[in-house]
Amino acid sequence: MLNDTIEQNRLTCSLGDTSDGQETEDTLAAEMRRLEALLTDTSPMPDRMRASDLIETELFQVRAGIFTAHVESLCRALAHEGDLQPLLVLRRGGQAFLIDGRHRKRAYEQAGRGDSVPVVEFQGTPQEALLEGQRVNKLHTLAMTKDERMDCAWKLVKLDASGACRYTLKQIAAAGVSERQVTFMRRVLRELDDGFEHVRWKTAQRAHSKAPGREYTDDEIEEMMEAEATALADRMVRVFGTRYADRPEILARAIEQYAGRRTPELARILAERSHSDTEDEEDEFFDF
């Protein structure tokens, strides 16, 4: 049954993530409603399926792309261990939608083993499947970047606002962002005329910042600076790993060369932040 209907529906399962980072207003909501309307499969679930039969949809996509190095690492693990962790799928209307395991799917295909991939079925609704996909992604060895966590939360905010789903503040924040950030996202969506058209949180935030007469509060400015700093730290970890975190002398010299004449200002900011963190810890300790 799965194989009979996959090909005719494959083109309708991909959400229009265009090159300019925008999508039609109701694309996410329409895809969610379409999946919700499909009948739940009650036939026996196979333990293995062909990789080509696993439909990938933007709705369940957590990461911005495929990381070749991670796929190659999984290929090596596949060669040594025989199998990787089963891919998580949602069965609806005679089709199997991939919730989690895009890199593992690529690894099986690259290793020439795409005809037999281990799978496990998610028992729940598409709305619950979206949350589960984000939850399990945070457990993988390939850590989600700040931008990926922000995009996941932004997707949930839009789906909730459209009425296609109902997600609480805590459920959205579980994507890996603060509840304050979720509140800010909801505000941005309300104030932007074309908010639903932005696939990426960064593009929505950029458009919001350019709105006429727009003024940010101190908390919003702090949140944006923290998000940018975390994104930069994520990129550094991807390039250098954590080896320089254990070599502060080398790291300090490199930053000094990079900062140049702004080094004294940087040192002052670091000292102020360190002092502030110490005061916060003392306040928490003596707060009876």
C-alpha cells in the first residue's frame, strides 16, 4: 500500500522553501492540515523500508541542510556496526513521512544500502510528531545550532497562530529557546504584515527591525545580542571544536589580534560580565 501511493504524492509533500527565505502565507498550516486529514494506517508496520519510500517534508525538517561530514561519519559507523538507529516515521494515508533521520537516510543511500533501512513508527498525530522530531534532534551528537533552534520555535509560533495547531508557551520553548524569546516571536508575527511569509526567524526579525518607527526595548536588544553571540559561538565550535576552550592563553591572544585597538574595550566588557555573573550567584546563594 505504501509503495502504490508514494510516487503520485511525492511532489505535494515538499514545502516551498524558496531561495529568498519566504513561503506562501498558509503553506505550513496547509501541510499540517493535509497530514491531519489523512487516515492513520492500521496495517502492520514493517521493520525496514526503502529509503526512497520515506517522504521528507519541510514541516518536519529541523535543520537547515545536510552536513556532509556528519553523513560520512554515519557511513563509517554503518560499516562497523551493521545498522544505525532506526529512522522515525509517521504513517498517514498509505505514506511514510520521515520525522527524524535525514542524515542516517543519506548514509544508507551513500553506502549503497538504501533498499533496506530500519524504521520505527511514531504513534501520534502530525502535531505531536513535529514536537517529537524537535525533541529527539536535541539528543543527537550533531548539536542543533542557535539558528536551527530559533527556526524550529518560529515554525511552531506560526503554526499556533494560524490555528492549524495549538502549542503552549512551554512546548514552543522546548525547541531550545527561552520563553521570553517565544513571546517576542509572537509579537513580531503580530506586527509584521507578511510575517507568515518568512521561513527563517532571522529574515522575520530583520524585516521587523526595518519597520517604520520601530524601537526595541532594552530586553529585546539584549536578547538579539545574545542570539547573535550564541550563533557566532556555534560557528566557532563547528570550525575549531572545543580544543581552544582548554587553552585560554591561545584563545586570548587570538582574540586580541582579532580585536586590535578594541581590545581594551573588550577586556572591560568581559570584566563587567564576569562581575555581574558573580553578583548573580551571590544573590541566589543568600536569597533565603
